[in-house]
Amino acid sequence: MSVVTTPELRSAVGSAALLGIVVATAIFALSWGMIAVPWRDVFAALGGVGDPLNAQIVLGLRLPRVLTAILAGGALGIGGVLIQSLFRNPMADAWSLGLTAGGQLGVALLVTAAAFSGPAAIAFLRGFEGISITLGAMLGIGLFALAMASLARRVGTITLLVVGLMLGFTVQGIISVVLHFANRVGGRVFSGWSDGNFAGVVLSDLPMIAVPVAVGLVLAMFIAKPLTALLIGETYAKSLGTDVTRLRRLTLASVVLLVAPITAYCGPVTFIGLIVPHFARAIARTARIAPLMPLAALSGALLALAADIVVHAPWEQHFLHLNAVLALVGAPVVIALLIFSPTMRGQR
């Protein structure tokens, strides 16, 4: 006797399982590192008791990084679902469409402008504090998102991806020229930021990331149903009374709110937004947005946490970068999708 399941039920069961794995992985990340902290001491530190040294390691060093990884992975996962749905493109994400490059350019222009703004700006760069970095990344991502949305109406899927990739390479060249005029401090700040890293965030930074992400999440929930209708086609969406132009703008606004704060504080983190939506669809077995969002958020959080654990493992020499670890997972998945996905085979 077969059991009939729905996307909502599969999403709920999958999300519950993923949540348990994310919690277990987070506790492991708090305990493992150059200095191992037993799990009992981790719980004691989280409860505000126990050895002060363990508390400093767990609360001061590892907890901000773990919370940032969970928040970043979740935001990028949901952002990936929205981008792929809006462009109806299974290979679309903030990086492949050039949106991340826009954020990089915004931050590069900011640190270069600070070179001409005196000692106060240099002090700001050393601390990497304030909302300016976030606003710079948001502005760059937002402008590039509008440009790619306009182009998507005129070209096909593959052309859009190629344009996005070429745009990213072009921006890298522009950034090199822009940073030529930055001072040494600004250059070091941008270089460290562009590698992608969850360890540079402190607890006081988390509200600056969490607030826009929360707004973006609420907006994503609001547009989930009409965006699902848009997947079938503009004519169908309009027949249901959907203002397609307004829907596109709201979707782009949600993507910017989700992706820009992560890019601003953690650098251009790659592949999570690209591959996580495919995992979510495989579990829920649907393209509908609402059942995919919790799965994408938790899958993204798990992938970000796992990659961060590898980066901060007690290696004798630390040469691993976050994006390098993510590429080892993400690139084979993308290759497999390009070769075996019926959707992509039909677009070649």
C-alpha cells in the first residue's frame, strides 16, 4: 500500500530532520578546533557557567562564527530559490548572474573613497564597522539585479548566464583598477573580505545582518504564492490578478535584502545559493516556493556550517578558504546538473 505525501508534508519532515542535523553540527562546531572543548563544557559556557577560558573560546570566538554561518547559509539558500524562480533558470544565483560582483564593486568603491576621506575613514576600515559597507554592497547588488532582470526579458537562459559570468569578470578588472587608488589599509580590508569568511563577524554585528535578512524573509513569504504562479508563465500569473512588474521588483528587493548583508559582512560566498535550491526541490519534489523555503534555509545553513568546520579544523597550516571548500562541493553538483538535468539538456 503506497503512502500519498504532499510537498508540504515532505517539506515539514525534511525540515525537521535538517533542523536536528544543523543543531548537532552547530554544537560540534562549538566544541571542535585548535583547542577542543568537551560538549559538557560547551553547554556550560552557553549557560553562563563553567571555566572562563572555555567560555571565552565558545562565546567569544566560535559562537559568532557559527551563528553567522547559519544565518548566511539560510539567507543565501532562500535567495537562490527566489533568483532561480524569478529568472526561471536552474543555474542562476547571485554569483552566476553578476549580482555578487555588483556587491564587490560597491565595497571596492567604498574602501577606495575612504582613502581620500582622512583618518576617521581609515579607523572605520580597520574596525570594519557601521552600515556603510552593507549599504555599498546593497547598492551594487541592487543595480546589477535590475540590469539583469531587464536583460532576462530579451535573451535566453544560456545567454543570460554567459552575460552574467562575463559581467563578473569585467567587474573584477574594474575592481583591480579602482583598488589601485586605494590606500594599503583599504586594499588589505578588501582582500581579506573578498575571500569569504564567517569569522570576521562579532556578536554586535549580527543585528546588522539579521534585521535586513528578516525583512527579506518576510517579503519572500509574502511573494511566494504569486512567484509560483509566475513560474508557469506571465500570462497565467496575470490571469490570477498578479501585477508581474511589481512582483519582479518585490522579488529583487527580497533578494537584495537577503544577499547584500551577507556579502557585506562575510564577503562573496559562492555556490550555496546555486546548489541548495536543487537539494530543496529534490526533497520536496515540487517547484512551489513556499515548501522550498524552509528546506533551502536549513540546507544552506548546514552547507555553510560544514564548510566552516573544514576551514577551521585544527590544520597545521591554514591555506583553506571558505569558497575553496564550497567549490569542492558545488562545482561537481553544477557539472552533474548541466550534464544530466533534463531542463538543462532541453536548453542547450
